[in-house]
Amino acid sequence: MRIVRTLCLALAVAGLAAPLVMAQSGPLRIVIEDGVIEPLPFAAPTFIAENPGAAEIAANITRVVAADLSGTGLFREIPASAFISPVTSFDAPVAYADWKAINAQALITGAVALGSDGRINVKFRPYDVFSGAELGAGMQFGGGQGDWRRIAHKVADQIYSRITGETGYFDSRVVYVSESGPKDARLKRLAIMDYDGANVQYLTDSSTIVLAPRFSPSGDRILYTSFETGFPRIKLMDIASVTSQALAELSGNMTSKATARGTSSFTSCRSAAARRRGSASARAATAPRSGRRAAT
């Protein structure tokens, strides 16, 4: 019996050792399937209104800044109900201990003033709570009351850039073709909006088909294809005045693209025969443009 038990024990040890030897026979491999990104918690107390008329604008700007950052997925806003101490003055010392206690890693403070001329001035400071220091020097932006949303996007751009080291994209616009109506009678209009869907502005009516809009690099003009005459034509629109001019007319399917510097646009045309050969039949350089921006 002792021999049988010894033999069984030896076989069991050999059976356990075999997989270990096989497992160690090749190189060690570690497979990482998914990364985990924890959003950075930040606090954005409502910007201080430095005079009574600025209170609503200050609250609106704060909400847009927080929404811009949270919408990236890289940041998580801490609700105001969790704040321990309020921010009552833009120049007051920061109580870093209170913000650390609610696990805020970044703090954004700001103030808004409404001038007698109707213009607003927005100043802000981002802070690194755990290091107890500002993230760069404070900045300020100014503009008309109607520009408050764009100013908020500019503030968010600066904060995003200082924290991530990457260029912000909140102060950008999207040009697109808006479609409406039944499937068999779609109406198309050229439209422009802020990156977050706000401030929609229709640039053309629905009387003609429009396609393939493109911004110029300077952002003040749009190239697009119009079927106003029944045939495709490339048109150039100045956004500020919402006026268009047709570029050189060529027969065939036309597409357009602005040069990298925005000083001219290229129109390419393909006739039916050229499309069969797979080559372009004509190309023209037109429409010199200025560097004027649509908004300041």
C-alpha cells in the first residue's frame, strides 16, 4: 500500500510539473486589451458679475465653459452642491484645502463686467489644486453682448490647452447642408453653426440644391456647389455679408478646394469622357481672397 501511495504521489507531482514546464518554455506575454481613462474632476464656480447687468451673462458663460470641457470625456465637473467655500471675489486667495477635500484637481474662476458701451469683458484663471498654483497667467477677452457664447468657447479653449497641452477646438464652426421635407422632395440649404450646435444661421434658401461646402483656411468664406442654373457651379460666399459669386464655369462635374494659405481656390472639372479615362480635363485657379475674419 505504501508503494502504491508513493507511486500515485509521484504521478501527481509529475502531472502538475508538466504544465509549469510547458508554460515556462516560451517568452512571457502580457496582453493589454483596453486602456482606462479617468476624467479629470474640475470645479467651475459661477463667474463673478462685477456689476448687476453682467449676472446673467456670467452664469451663461460659466455653463458653456463647463459643458465644453465635460463634452470631451476628459473632464468631469464637480456639482456646485459639493463646494465647501464659495468664490466671492475674482482676486480673493484660493482656499486650496477646501477644493482638495472634494477631490477637485482643477479650479476655474472668472469674472464678467458689462461696460457702459454695452461691451463685456471676461477674465479668468485656471488653477492646479494639488500643486496650489495657477496654470499660467490669467487672461481676458472682450466683445459685444451677443458674442458671449464665442467668448466662452475661447475661455474653454485656453483652459483645455493649458491642462492637456493640446490645441482647443471649441471656438470653431461647422458648415453643412441642412435637409428637410419628405424623402422624395428634400429641401437643401447651406447652414453654419457653432461646433456644439448653437447659433445656427442659414446662408441660402431652399430654392436650389447645394452640395459639398468647404471653409477657406481663413474661415471667412465658403466654397460650395450650387445647382441654381440647373447645372453644377462652384460658388464662393463671403460669410459676413452672405453674398456669393460664381467661379469660372466649366462643363462636367465640378469640385472645389481652397489652397492651404487661403489665397486662391482651385476648381476641377471632369467631363463624362474624362471620368471614363479617370483623369481631370480642366483645372482653374481663381478667387483671390483676403485674410479678413467673419467675427472678432
